[in-house]
Amino acid sequence: MSFTQGLRQQADGIFQAIFEHPFVKGIANGNLQKEQLIHYVKQDHEYLTAYMRIYGIAISKCSSRDEIEMFNQQISFILNSEVGPHHNFCTAAGVTYDEMQGYALAPGAHHYIRHMLTVAHEGSLAEIMAVLLPCPWTYLEIGEKLMKEVQPTESHPFYEWIHFYATRTTTTAKFCEWLDKWAETTTELEREKMTEHYLLSCQLEYMFWDMAYNVQDWPVPMKTEVYAL
């Protein structure tokens, strides 16, 4: 069993919980509220912006051009391709994508981003890969599962979203390949850290869905004001 296969086995309970989450079930049956879709897109836009910044930090720690190219390709993918699923949700919610940008982070997204940024700044390149891996891996398996079980046609309101993520095998496979290679040459302590980062990111993937479904906000509303000096 490879290192990443072992990670997936340890996280199986979290994966199964994600598959059964009511937001994911709502994607399957095409039944999500406008407010839930809007909240998801607002938060995911900010999350993916942070994700690209973490790719940039990873590039600064690369030791070869092949490693740099891998992360560079992923930045381009988010900028030019991953907006597609957002547009699908926006269409279903009756809003434009431009309206969904520039919003403050909800607690769940804030926690997830800070977790990844901490690992990116303090950890090794292998640790960064471990903390990033659950995002593409969980979405791939969600897409594959929904494509198989729902078999959506183009009339399904979330056909584009499901089809997009069901075919995103390359990123996950590439990340696993690199992480397995690094795991073979690193220390036991670093593998323990990689495992910890991966599992926490899996938990935070679940919490992200929960945040969107419940339209999560901070418990005490607060208006931010900047006072002139």
C-alpha cells in the first residue's frame, strides 16, 4: 500500500460523511436553496484565491522545474477552468459570478484557509502537498459518485458541476504521485505531520459543505469601520 493509499484508508469515514452530507445530496437531486448556492460560491471564490497563493508559496520551496511547472499549471487551472462550476451554481441561483466576489470569510472557510496557510509557511513541500490534497481528491470522488449514481443529463441543474469534477482525475493522480515519492525519502516524523495535515483538511472539507448548507456566519454581527487618523 502506498502512502497516499494509506491516507485515503484512514480518511474513509470522513469521505463517506461528505458523500452523505445534505449539500452534496442536494447537488445530486438538484434541490438546493438559492442562499446555500450563493454562500458556497462566495466562500469558495475566496478559498480558491487563497489556494492559489499557497501554490505560490509551494513554488518558492520547489527544487526542480518539474515541481514548479506542476504548481504553475494548477494556478492556471483555477484561474481559467474552475470558474466553470461556480458559474453553474450562479446560473441555478439566478445571480452573476461577479456579484459573488469580495466577501468576508465565514468561520468554516476562515479556519480552513488559516490551516493551509500555516502549513504552507511553516512546513515542507511534502507537507504542503498533503494539506492541499483533500480538496481535489474529495471533489473527484464526489463527482465520480454522482455521475455514476445520478447519471445526469444536460437538463440536470448541476450537470456541469458534476461532469466537471467527475473528470478531474489528473490533478489527484499527480498530487498522489508526488506525495508518494516524497514520503519514501522523508522521515517518520514528517510523514506523521503529512498525515495530520491531510486528515485535518479532510475534516475541514466536510465543514466547508456544512458551512455552505447552513449559510454559516459569525455568531456576533460586526460592522468593520476604518477611522481616519
